[in-house]
Amino acid sequence: MIKNTIIIIGLAFFFFSCSSSVPKKNINETIDSLKNAQRKKEAMEHFVQGAIADAKGDYSGAILEYQDAISLDPKSGIFYALGKDYLQLNKLPLAAQNAKLAVEMDSTSSDYYSLLAEIYSNMRQTDSAAYAYEKIIQLDSSNVQAYYSLGMLYELSKPTEALNVYNKLLDRIGPEWNVLARIAELNERLGNSDAAIKTLEQLLTIDPSNLELEKLLIDTYTKSKRYDDALNKLNEALAQHPDDASLIETKGQIFLSENDWKNASKEFSQVLDNPKVSYETKLRIGSAYLAQSAQDSSLVPVVKNIFQKLDKDSTSWQVKMILGELALQEKNDSAAISNFKTVTELASWNVDAWVRLGGLYFDHKDYSNAVNLLGEAVKSFPDNFPINLLLGLSFSQMNNYTQAKDYLKKAIDLNSKDVTALSAMGFVLNQLKQPDDAVSYIKDALSVDPKNAELLGTLGMIYNSQRKWNQCDSAYSEALKVDSSNVLLLNNYAYSLAERSIRLDEALKMSRQAVDKEPSNSSYLDTFGWVYFKLGDYDKAEEYIRKAIELDKNNSTLLEHLGDIIYKKGNKNIAVQMWQKAYELNSDNPELKSKILKGEL
């Protein structure tokens, strides 16, 4: 501390030096001179105290001392010191203000311009910073750092200017590694491949044994599609470093660039089989192949082989995740499930694995496993949209509409514009006998996707259940305008019209379209038969209802319909038997119970 204080005091004398002799003048001049000397002395004392505070890192305290010094005797050096401290405190406008005052008072100090350049750089005022560096170079043309800083400053905004600066620097100092490296990189960025290569080759003459430089030159050759030059240089490097995995990997990448997958695989196999090569490097190679396989599906078996090798070396969740994705591409869902399940165990924080696995269970209609898995997942990821959505959909498929509603509501809170979540909520609320709320959600979904035929059809179905016939017909008509060949819409609208015994010829035509497209769909066959029933063609009605029953023997509605047809054909006893079978399957149907008790329609 004593040594630093001596240095600080010495600097103070430098900034505040004045003449020790006072000429004999009149008394007033003498008094003014004495007062001025006293102010300079006090200013120096404040400056020294400020410098001491600076040494302790007390920049705020130092600033107060420097401000007092300036009020007594403004000097360029004090403004410079103030600028440095404001910079330390990141008060850039004040730093710039004081640095500029220092420069105005003494435009011959390169230190002052250096401070100003640094401040402007921090303020992202590139042009002003560049001007300051140019002034430094004018004051001291041997200042290598100023050239280098100016070049770095220009690199992002004015790369061509940066090149000019670096070339001027080379003219002064000769071939220098760091400068040549910057020139090479800039030329590459600007697309001046030949210039970049020339500079790199020049660098190699300076340091011919520099492996990293050789790799950079190889990479630049490759980017310029000078594959032969790249391979020649690479083989030279491999001769000196035969076990360098990155060189082998690069060679493989060059073959990939030439679409020579066979030779690339050979090179990469050496890396994958080399125990000295890090697992991370092998994973990177596998990832490169994986990315390429997205464009060329023929590579999927190669990628699979790579990751199966990696899987033998280490139990890594990343590898399991990729193997799961590959299994999905191959439509091997059982392998995908196995791999994703392992990921949820190895990296339980990885939400994608939970979503993938839950989605697979759902797609396979394994709703019980989907609910169990996603129920665990939602504890860790309560605000994850796909998990809440899948869980709600799974509960819905299990007819657990109350729980389905809760998770679908959460999903909608997380993403209020998702059509699947909104439409599913509409379906669930309709099942919970809340049709008005159901309609509200379906309309929200339609506001996002107004031409969605399925949504319009669902709206028609809900209005049908409410017996709001005008709205029902309007929704179905609008849906069929969007998709006139949608068999579900055709069937449902036909059934609605048949139930109301209106527009039966139109209903028959729509129902026939559905049956023609899906002749083994029991619901469509039932609708077709029911339209014939409403038309009074009981033989045709019975034909198609019996076909439906052959496909779905334990369907209460089908058996009830067959009973109605048989009753109309005059066999009341058989009709009652059919109604009784139907009632055994669905005892919640009061209309069916009434038929049985009365023995008639």
C-alpha cells in the first residue's frame, strides 16, 4: 500500500505541477497567486485521495474526490480518471462525457482516446469507437493493439474494412499468427474462399506442424468443395497422426459431402470401434448421421447400427431416446415403447420421453397404461400441455368424463387455441349432459378452424341431442359443404333426419354413400336400415339391420331396431324378445322398457 501511495502521489504531482517561484508583483496579484496555489494544492490532495480510493476499488468514493479536485483545478488527467471510474460503474454516458473532456483538453494522449474507444464500444457506438481507434493510430502508428481492436470492432458491421485494417497491420509487423487467423476467418465469412485458403496456407508456412491449422485448412477446402485438396491434406495429417479421431471423422464427413456413404461409413466405423475415442465424439457422429437420415431414409439402418453400437458401450438416455425415434420411423412401436420407457427411468426430467410414451399407449388404445403413466408425469410436469391433453383424452376414451374434463380444462388454460383440446372438451361436456357448455367449446374451436368438418359435425350432433333442429341442420349442411364425402357426417346427418322422419330420400342417399365406402361398419349399416324402416320398406330395413348385428352382436340399439322392424312386420312375440335382449344390454333406456311392458311400439 505504501508503494502504491508513493506512485499515486507521484502521478498527482504530474497532473498538478506548477512553478515554485512567485514573481514580485503588486499585492493583489500576489494574493491571487497564493489563492491559486492553495486551490491547486487542495485539488492535488483530493486527487490523491481519489487515487487511493481507486486502488481500494471504491470507485464511487474516488469519483467524489475527483469531482472536488475538478471544481478547484480542472485538468485533463482528472477527467480521464473520472471517465475510467464511471466506466467501472457502467455509467457509460457519464464515462463518455468525462473522457471527451479529457480529449478536448489534451488531444495528444493516446491513453485518453483508448478510454474513449472502450466506452464507445461498450455503448455499441461503433463509428465513434472506430474514430477513437483511428486517432490512436494517428498518434502512435506502432500501436498494434489499436489496429487489432479497430479490426475486431469492424468485423461484425464492416468486415471489408476490418480486412483493410488487418492488412495494414501486416504491412507494419509482417506475417503474424493472430492477424492472419482473423483475415482467414473474415475471408471465409465474406465468401472469399480462395483468399481464405491462401492465408491459411501462409499460416502453415509459419507453423507447418500445427495440426489445428491443418484441420482448419482441410475444413476450408471442404467448404469450398475442393474435396481432392481436402483429402490430400487430410491424408498428410493422418500420416503424422493416424489415431486422431477428429481427422478420421472429418474424412468421413468429406465422403458424406460427396454422397459417398459407403466410404464414409468405413471411416466412421473406425471411430466408433476405437476405445480411445470419447463417447461424446461417437455420439456426435451418430447425431450427424441421424440428421442426414431425415433427408435420406435409406440411411436409417446405418443410423440404427451406429446407435445400437453406442447402446452397448453405455446406457445413455440420449441413445435410448434416439433408438426410440428410429423405432417409430420403422413402425416398430414395441421397441419404441421399450426405449422411451427406459428414458423416463434414466432421465425422468425429460418431458419428451413421457409425452412420446404416453402418445404411443394412447395410439394403441392402451388407455389404462396411458392414464397410469401420464398420471405420474403430470406430477412432475403439471403445466405441460401435451401431458394434460393426452391424459384428458385417455380418461375420455375410458368414459371417465369427470376426470377427463379436469385435465382438458388445464390443457386449454395452457393453450386456448388448440383445436383438439377444445373439441375434446366439447365432446366430454356433452357426455356429462352439459350441452350448452359443450357448444361453447366447439364454437371456440371453430373460431380457430372455421372450416373443420368434424367440428361442424360434432356441433350438429350436440344440437341434435338438444332437439334444436334448425341449428342441427345448419351445422350438418355447413360441414358437408366443407367435406361432402365424409362418411361419418353423411351417416350422422342421415340418422338425424331418419329419427325425425323428414327428407328421407335425401337421408337414404347420404346413408348409401356411407355404406358404399364402409360396408363393414355396423353403425352405417344400422342407419341405412333405419332409413328404410322410416320409408316403410321393412324387408330392406331388416336385411341391413341383421348385417349390422352380425358385426356387433351385443349392441342394444341394433337389437331394439330389429325388434321394431319385426313388430312392423307383424311378429309381436319375436319383437318383444328382441326388445328384452336389448334391455338386458341397456337397462337405462325408458322407451325400450315401455315397449316391453306394452308389447307394442
